[in-house]
Amino acid sequence: MRIVVEIWLAVVLLSVLTAQSFSQERIKIAYSSADASNVVWFTALDAGLYRKHGLDVELVFIQSSTMSVSTLVSGDIQVANSSGGAVASAVVAGANLIMTACYINTLPYELVVQESVKSVEDLKGKSVGISRVGSASDVAARVLIKGLGLEPVKDVPIMQVGGPSERAAAFRTGKIVGFPSPPGTIHLAKGMPHRIMISTADFQKRFDFPYICSTTTKSYLASNRETMRKLTMALIEATHFLKTRKQETMKFIAKYTRQNNPQFLESSWEANVKLHDRVPLVTREGTEVQIKEALARKPGATLRVEDIVDDSIVRELEKTGFIDKVYK
């Protein structure tokens, strides 16, 4: 009799687990950088917030926004974390993409240079490294160079080098004299004499830029709007988690960046608490700037903000009180 009961319980448990598995909607999401600015994407996974909203998420690392949007277009993933510059460039080139929410709407970068670069004149004619043309690091490099009163490419060559580790290697060997870096990363530059030449935080006015944004294809949004709603809810809750649960969030940052430097973790958390928006609407002003940049590279093309932005789900969640409820 006992054996029969145990078998029955095992069958019931298996049925429950199977039902839970089928109730979770599978979705593949890409994040484009292993730095702390992507914290809400992996927090939502490790804190169980995707599952809370019925999503079985496979989180994939695809280096740089430009590669992420290419993977979106091919259909290999359903949603990507992309910057507005990469989206605008892809749409001008014929891609059918849309940004549905932006969790960071400014460009949090600083220009790290060799210790020998003491002045603006010292930087002239020397190369700055980025990941890829059209990526957030490319936009950051151009903005920071202009902030110094210099012309990108003309005064300061911009070299496509690769991800953070490749840029660090190029910096260490002297192939480049500087590179744009997210806040906090400077604490990892052990044995690399350096200085911060300029930061977007130094600008008198915030540089509006759609930086950490949920991006999908227009066709996917049209046929899977409820899925995108669930994803947005999970990421809004992950943003709240970031702002209110410091120690747990720092553990997630350490895990995904593979860094345990206390100064790095502390400064990364502090910076991202300030950077992440409570209501993740897409900055119109920042998007317009990126559209102008994309159109300058494609003479004769046309593109409007409404062609690449649909944050109506965020507006609905704000209107219905979901966001207020999360933050209460």
C-alpha cells in the first residue's frame, strides 16, 4: 500500500511540474554587454521575475548592440537589449525593428586614456578604441571627443577593436591611447596607468540617449504583445529590485561580470541605481539625435521617431498603477 501511495505522489508531482513547464512561455533574449549596465536583464532571471510573469527565458550574451539587432532580424532571438543608435542604423538599412522600453536613457560613459595623455592636444592624432561602428561605445567615443572640442575621426581616429577585454588589451599594448568605458570599470584596470579625461557626467545637461532598451521586430510585437507586456513587467520589477536590494544585486553583478573587486561592485551598483528610470519610457529627444546620425550615413532615407519607438505598453502599465504598486 505504501509503495502505491508513493508512486501516486510521484505521478502527481510530475504532472504538476509538467503543467508548470507548459504554462511558462519560452522566449530567447539577448543582452549585449557583460557590464553592470545590463543588471536588470540578469536580475530578472536570477531573481525569478521572468518566471513570476510566466516566461521561461533563455538569456544569451551577444557582444554589442549591432550584432544583437542582426540576430533579431534573423529571428534567432525574440528580444534584444539594444541602444537607440544601433536600432536607428539598422532600420535605415531596412530592418523592421521597434524599441518598446528604455531602462537607461542616458549614455553613462567616461573616456579612459593613457596616463601620458595630459591635455586635449596630447590626444590629437591618437586612436581611441570602440567595440563596433554604430555601437553604444562608438556613440560614446564621438560624444566624449566632441565634448573635448575635437572632431571624431578627423582629430581623433576611432578604431574598431572589440569588447571590453579586447579594448583593455589594445590599451595595455599601446595600440590605442584611450577607450570609452561604463562607470566603475576603471577599478578593474590593475597595472594599467590611466586617467579619466572626460565623462558624460561632466556635461552641464544630461546627454539623452536610448541606451538600455527592449527591442524586438514590429511583427513580433504585433503578434506577441502580451509576451512583451510580461517582459516589461518583469524588467520593471527587476529595476525596483536593483534600487532596493543592494547586496543581492551586487552578487548578480559579480556573477555576470565575473568580477569581485569591492570598489567596482559598489560603484557599479551606485551608478546604476541613479541611471535606471522608474518609468522606462523611451527618450524622444535622444532618439531624434540617433535618427539624424543614422540618416547622415544614408542620404535620401527617411525615418521618424514613431517608426522605431512604441512604448505604449509602459504607458499602459503606468496608467493602470502597476508601476506605483511595484514601488509601494
